[in-house]
Amino acid sequence: MRLKLLSYTFFSVMIFFITACSTISSSENPQQTNDSKITASAATSNNFGPHENVNQPPVPLKIERVSENEVNVEMTAQITDIEISKGNMYKAWTFNGEAPGPVVVVKEGDIINFKLINMDPSIPHSMDFHAVHAAPSKDFIDVMPNESGFFTYQANKPGVFMYHCGTKPVLSHIANGMHGTMIVMPKDGYPNDGKINREFLIIQNEWYKYNDLEDFTNGVPSNVVFSTKALKEGQLNTNGVVGGLVDTPLLAKVGDRIRLYVNNVGPNEVSSFHVVGTIFDDVYIDGNPFNHMKGIQTVMLPASGGAVVEFTVTKEGNYPIVTHQFNHVTKGAVGMIKVTKDGKDDGSATAGH
Ligand SMILES: [Cu+2]
């Protein structure tokens, strides 16, 4: 494994982390994984079980607006290898072959006609959208292997919401990668909509020993990571991998007012979400415009919790995104916003050696 050293002078600490590059371009299919690495990884991993020889290529999210207040959303449950740190392949249980799964963006009040296609040949999966009012015993039920489930519900509260597989044991399904974010855009927008120059989605999640419920339950995460999902065509779209948002930083221009939709999908840890070198001017807890706070240094995100944070970058440079629980930073929880004169990547290193 290659170790890089990030100089983090603001706190006069040096943070070691393992770099990995596993970005997915939003405009093309995510990269295919390397079978020889998976075989090597399988020899040391403890429990692939019935998924031993399964590695299903990512399937793009299908979302189609069928009327002013109605969308059709189609997702898959599938098994897909993801390189969570250099050389460490994880046979993830996923939605659509991404972990976290693809971002789903709808509008407040939308009726969602949801289809879940379970491509997993061996175990059931399901979908629990925190964004909707539903009867879990009917609307979040298991979909059997190689079958599809159809569900309808309404997203009538705005915000940044977690979704996850709710099949028992839920912890195994979430920790193995079945989590993601739905953004329900407020019907009247956010107060600063006209002043925002750039917006990104940042998701925090943890990884543990492979498919090990004992470790999920009583252990500590081996990695804590940030990812981003493309909110529009051409934006970066990554899995939750160590170093993903350092090797390929988010870009901004001096003076930009930036909005981050943030979501901590856990499964177990709290996030103390902070961007070094700035103060959040405006924060909307869980992304609801009603929950408006100002002048916040660190936003606490419970497991599953979300927020919208807005801030201005006033100087050129690299702004680390962290959870201020610094033991998690050493496990990968750092991303980078690179601020340049023109908002383009100037090629300078985001992590010093
Ligand atoms: Cu599942």
C-alpha cells in the first residue's frame, strides 16, 4: 500500500492515510474491477459466502419525471467489487453497483413510483427511504433474489435523507454498502438559492472487516470515508473510498459561495462535519429550510442525519473536508476543495509528501 502524508498545518498535525483512486465519471460507466485483485483479496477475506463469484457491473440509476408531481425511480440491488483503499477490494452489497448508492433527487411533494430489481442471486434486499412516509411492513419489504418489487410513496418533506436496505440483519446490509442519499428539493427553494455558485453532495460512510456482523457490531471501522455524487452531468461521482476526494478534489473559485448537501450514512458513527478554513454561514439541519442556523463551525450529523451547509471561500488554496473526530481522519475521512483563481484545477498537489 502506498502511504501519503498530508500536511495539515492548521492543527499542526500530520495525518497519514492510504490513498486510493476509484472515481467514477458521471458520464460513463464506472470502471470495471480487476479480477486478479479480487481473487487475491478473496484468499484473505473471511466471508464472501454465496457471492464468491459474483461481481455485477454497475447499472445506471433510472429516474424519469412522469408528471409535475410524480417520478418513476428504478434501482437495483446487486453485488459489485469496490476498491475501498489501494489494493483492498470489497465485494460490496450495493444499490446500482455504487457504495454509497446513486443520489436520487426529487422535489418536495413528489409521488415516487419505485421499482427495486434484486439482481443478487442469493439473498433478499429492500429499500427504506427516510424521505418518505410509509408503512415499513408493506412499503419497505424484502424483494427476493432475481425478483422485482414495486412501491409507491410520497416525499413530502424537503431535505437530505438517507436511504438504505432494511433487510435483516439491517446492520450487515448497510455496513456492506447498501446506503445512499435522496435529496428532496424544497418547493420554495432555500433562501440563498440565487447566491450559490457551486454545489456538491458529500456522503460519509464507514467500512469494517468484510461481511463480519461481529465486527460491524462490536468493532471499530477500519475506514471512514467521504464520497461525492454527481448532482449534474459532468460532476465527479465517486464511491466511498479512501483518498477519493483528495486525489480528485472538488473545485471552486475564489469568492465562490458553496453549498454542500451532506449526509452521514454510517452505519454506526456520528460525523462532526467541518470544512477547514471556513465557517458555515448558513446551515439547514437535515436540509429542511425551516431548520436554519447561522455561523456554525462544525455540524453534528447523527447516523443517517443530513444537512445543507453554505460558506464562502475567500482565498486560493486547499480546504480539507473532515469529520472533526480525528481518529476517523486517520482512517480516510478527508476530502479536499481546491480553490483557484479561475475555478479550474491548476495541477498543484492537494496532499504534500
Ligand atoms: Cu440488502
